[in-house]
Amino acid sequence: QGVEVQTDYVPLLNSLAVYGWQLTCVVPTPIVKTNREGNLSTKQIVFLQRPSLPQKAKKKESKVNNL
């Protein structure tokens, strides 16, 4: 009641999106801190994932033994 929650993951997500990372889950923790102005902050665990990249098929090179 009377509490406003502010979160801003946009800068984090934008910086990691160029590398293929995507936000999958945010888990709040019971850690709460108060700053000098009386504002509360919480810590959260952020899970990211990135799709696996297709690996190039390695060409099998046949070795010829020259005798």
C-alpha cells in the first residue's frame, strides 16, 4: 500500500541482446536495503539464456601417406 516498484532491465537487456542473450526469469531475493533517502532496494537474480549457435560441420580431410 502506497509502495511503487520500479525496475529497469532495458539497458541490461539491450546491451546483451546484440550477443543473442534473452531474459528468461527474474527471481526476487529476501535481501532488502534502505538508502539515505529512505528508499528500499532489493536484490534479484536474473537468468539469461542464449540459443545454441549451429556449429559448422568440420570437413574430414583424408590424410594420404606418401611413402
